[in-house]
Amino acid sequence: MPSWLIYYEKKNQMIVSFHPLFEADKNIICAGRKPNGEDLAAIKSAAAVILSQGCYRELYDMARQNCPHVFPNYDARFKYPGKINQIKLFRKIRVAHPVSEIFTNIAAFQQRYHGGFAKQSFNYPVVFKLDWGGEGETVYLIKSAENLQKKLEKAAEYEKSGQAGFILQEYISSNRRTLRVVILGQRVISYWRIQEKNNGFYSNLSKGAIIDSEAEPGLQHKAVALIKDLCQKTGINLAGFDIIFSSVNHDPEPMLLEINYFFGRKGLGGSENYYRILLEEIRNWLAGRNFVE
């Protein structure tokens, strides 16, 4: 057992853990199956429930409805799933983000633009985002009407299989970099992801970007303040946020691109360091609710 694997117990305050690396008074593995009556009974008897990062909605809803203290807080994740609903969340809480048009399906696009594309709404290039996917796999830079048409055709193919919806978003020139801000409980970690290729559009580490944690501390401070305010409004306490700054402005303000509830750990020092921090923050979360002696 790793030295950073922690055990918590307080008399008459049972903690139930569904996280495979967090040992509590009662430990349950729910991966690969739906929660059952035994899970419900354990949750109802618990003072607090710890869930894994990849828990399904059924388990999360069961925990939230039957226990007053649940970590992590995934209310926003399940209420606003996908990129389209994240834009709706950004609008609701009035957080700065690139100008975006959302389309639930191809028919919605055709109805709005009568089969074409209104150039007055966006100047090329624009960013095309399918409603799902991560690490930039379903995000494309559109430079022409022909390019857009190809992506619309691709979206139509996905729609036939039941995956519908996409976003057209304002392109922000950013010197080929974005800022990742990670929230782990009360811990905040930020770092730049910089694409060194001259023609690089993607700043994802999986696509060759490098990490820089030190550059532009003033801009990082702005982004962290934005994310802390968002988390205060939404309750989010485990997620990675992608922030972009316009390279056109002398003193740009941060704009939120998207929220990632599953995120890479390279910028956090690797998986072992990630879990070390996460378990420390779970302990702090429990202590803040007087569940740790």
C-alpha cells in the first residue's frame, strides 16, 4: 500500500468511499456496474461519501439525494453535460468566454442559416467544436466555407449514430497557448500549455505542447481569480479549466474555453503526485466538516 494512502475514521461518523484508492470506514467498488440496494443502504448510513473521478450519474445522484456530504461536487458536471451545456452555464453565471453559437443538430444550423453560413456572425477563421470529446480530438479550426461544409457533413454522420450537437466559436489569437487551471479541493494549480509549432492550433499536451508553470504570473493570477469565482458559484471542486487570453490586447482578460472533469496529469507531476494531492484534499475536505479527529 503506498505511503500516501490514507485511512480516516471518526467515532459515530461513518465515511463511505467508492474511490478505489481512498480507504474509509466502508469501501465499495462500483466500477462497471449500476449502484444497488446495498450501495444505497451504505450511503444512507454515511456521514460523508467519497466518489471516484469517473463515477456514473446514477451513483452520484444516489449519493447526493441520500447523504448531506459528498465529494467531489459534480452538480454542474451532470446538470450541464457536454460543450453546449457548458456554454449555457457560462452564460448563466456570466463568465467571460469566446462568442459562441450553439446548434443542437444540423437542422438547427440549417434553420438559422438557411443551409448557408452568415459571414456577418463570424469572420474566418472560426472554431468548430462537436459537443463531446476531449484533448482537442473534436475541435477544429475552420478557415473557409468549404472547410466548414466538410465539418458539417462530418457532424451529420455523427448525428446518425446518436451523437448530435456542435458549437461555432470565435477564434481567439493566443500566441499558440492556453492556460490550464486545475482545482483539487481547495488546491489550485495553473500552468501554460504552449504549442511551439509555428502553425500549431492545438495547445493540448497530447498534440505536442510543452508545459510552462512560470510564465506570465499576472495573467495566471487573473485566470485563477476567475476560476475561484466560478467554483464558488457552482460548487465545483475537482476539474481542469482551459483558459485563453487574446494576444491582440496589451492587457487581456481571461476567457474560459471549457471545463474538463477528466484531465491529464502530466502538468500536475504525474499520476502519483495527482493522487497524493487529491487524497490530501479529501482529508482536508473531511476535516473541514469535522469528520477527522
